[in-house]
Amino acid sequence: MRSREVKQLAGLRIVLVEPAGPLNVGSIARVMKNFELHHLVLVNPQCDPLSAEAMKMAVHAKEILESAVVVKTLPEALQGCVRAIATTGRSRSWEVPLENPRTALPWLLEEPEELSALIFGREDRGLSNEELNYAQRFVRIPTSESYSSLNLATAVAICCYELSQSAEIFATQSIPATELAPIDVVETYYQQLEALLLRIGYLYPHTAASRMEKFRHLYNRAHLQPGEVAMLLGILRQVEWALKSQINPENL
């Protein structure tokens, strides 16, 4: 793989949420090295990524396991990232459109200077609704209807291959990119928006999570830029000021 192609992949993190199988984790490290991906992040792993089993499966990619970052929560894993795609096996009845890896994953590589993440869930039950909320787009690997379940390491391998193919294309073409707001900045907006909507009675505590999911999906489709998030945060601050002024008219 040429240096320009490697550069396209340099800012990409492979994020595993609560992986339980050391054989899977080791195999994933190996396939990452096959395709020049080196940043592995483990969220609350349920196994020892440095165990003999994991190291054996990693073969010549032991350094990826040794340098893997271990964090407690998904937001920590996404710190500093601007783009995030989550993989899911959800059916088409889910409200959010599920994309094919080949068409969606190139989006992670549009701006090589930005940090991005590809998120994989648990072997037995994938990602929770709350965890899916942290991604902007969602992919589902098309498989046979008679047996759709994929092994975690196999799913990672398929996506790593598609990413490497996309990197080759980006290395030979000049594709304009849009600067996006960092995920943690957008998350700050979501938290402040939820607090305000609860305060004014638009949201109720028992339905706030499901309603906020819809807001997240709406904004994710817009691919917010830094200036746009700053504008939205400014609106919230102004509304907060107006509410306080109603309570304390002397502040006007």
C-alpha cells in the first residue's frame, strides 16, 4: 500500500465495544495490520486483549494489541473524532437507514487530517440504542437471509478491506471534503438541548431518550459544521437568557 493510501487511514480508529472473545480481538489486530490500520480502541473489554490466546491469533500484529487504547465508555473512545460510523445487524424496520459498507465507509476517509471511528458492538448483541446514538451513519453488511449473523472478526475484516479500497481511490483522486464539527462538541449541544427542552416541557423524562434519538438522527443527516454548531449553541444560550429574564424582569 502506498504512503498516500496509508495517510488516508492514519486517523481512523477501529472501536470494539465490550469484546468478549480474546480470539476475536487477536484476529482483529491481525486483519487491521493486513490493511494498514493501527489504532484499536477497546471499550470496557470483557477479556484480556494481551492474553496468550489473543497474542497467538494476532500473529505478527502483536504491537496493535500492545498499543490498543482501553477506555470505559464509548464517548471516551470517540474523543476528538469528527466522523463516526456504527455497524449494526438491525433489521430494516429500524427507522434510520442502514447503508452498505462500500458506499458509506469512504465518508470516514474524506478528510485525512480528521480523526474518525468505525464502531463494532458486542459479539452476542451488538450495540445498544444509546451507543448507536453516538454515530452519524450506520452500516449493515449484506448477508444471506437464511443465516445473517457474522463473526465479529469477519465483520471487521470485510470493513477493513472496503476501507483499504477506498483509500486507494482517495489517493489518486482529489475529492472535496466538508469540515465537520467534532463529535464531542455536537454531543455538548445535544445535552444542552435536552436539558432546555425538559425545562420548557417539550420533553418529558420518561420519553426524553426516544425523542432525542429523533433529534440526533435529524442533525446527523445535516452533517453539522463547526460554525453551525456554534450558532445552535448560541440560540440555546439566548433562550436560556430569555427564560431567566422572564423570571427576573429586572435583568432586562
